[in-house]
Amino acid sequence: MRTAEIARDTNETRIRLKLNLDGTGASNIQTGVGFLDHMLTLFARHGDFDLTVRCDGDTEVDGHHSVEDIGICLGKAFSQALGDKRGICRYGQFLLPMDETLVLCACDLSGRDYLGWSVDLPAKVHKTLDERTDPGWPTTWFAPRLTGKGAFTDVYSVMANMGANHGAFTYGHIGADILTLASMLRIPVYAHNIPDDQIYRPSAWGLHGTADPEGADFRACANYGPLYGKY
């Protein structure tokens, strides 16, 4: 059977984790973080993994050290249990529609590290992250808001408009200030729905159209040319 055992000790956590990929969904989870216990239990149940996790962490300070370190151990356990990956598919995906939520998960087991994640953060969660984040970092959390129009008509429209195979996208920390900077540098920006009244556009942009601000961005930037690299 494909199994793994991981032990990891740091200044913040002491973790012991056992994983059986060919299990029945049985789990015994004690992380000290209640919600994480719940999520790992469901992870094992719906994935048909057998999973045992013990974590002694500095939860009196915060739960994030335990969450981070358990994530590291879980990733190592999967890598160890899969071994040379013979006999499995490299790719997997799952689409889950649940009430007003649509979750898309796609995984590549090639070994190349990458995580793309987008979620709408409730105000309480944002407040916690904001207070714990270095004040010098931006904490504007951007996730598309469905408006029923254009690229934001529905979840599929967002994925279809942002799903180019080759392109430059910004996820995570982005907001009106970044879009304003792009206008000042004459870099057209699209596929965002930051309210227009929060974005500065030079007055000359109005000569390139007022009904479609994003289209005016492209026309103005093409007409005036970029500022970056020009001088």
C-alpha cells in the first residue's frame, strides 16, 4: 500500500502525521485548531485516505503556525506515498457546484510547485489578516464580484475571460492603487471590477470614449504610447 509517515519539529510546532492513500476515509485528527480538524476529517473522508494527524502548536499565539506546518507535512506525505508516481494519471480536476458556490480544483502531480487560489474573504477574515500583516504591505484582497454584466455575468464568464493560456495576470494583492498606477504608466488593464470611482484616469482619457472606460484605456495607451522605458 502507498503509505507515508512524517515527523516534524520546529520552535512553534511538533507534528506527527500518517497517510494511507489506499484507505477507507478513516481519520484521527488532533491539530488544536478546531476548524482545521473539521476540514482534514472531510478531506480524508471524501478522498478515501486514511489520515492521522497530531500537532502540538503555539495556538496560544495563533493557529497559523500549526496550519502552515501541517500543510508542509501533508504535502511531503503525499510525495512520499506516491513514490515514483508510476501507474497514476499526472492530472486531475474536479468541479463542485454547491448552492451559490462553484469550486474548481485542478491538480498537476508533475512535481512543479505552484498554487493558484481565489476566494471571497468575509470581513471578519480580512480583519484578522489585515491586523496580522505588516503595515507596509498592501492588504486589498481582490476576488471577482459577480455583477450580471460582461465578463462578470457569472462564474463561468469570469473563468472564460481570465483563462488565457498565455498572458500576464495579477492575483491576490491588487486594488485601485495598482490600476491607477497602470493608467499613469499607460499600461491598459482589463478583467477587473474595481468600482470606477476608485480608479484615477487622466482627463485626456475622456477623449477616447466615456461609455467604455476599459476600451478607453486601450485606445489612450495605444495613442500616447507607454511611459515606461521611453526616457
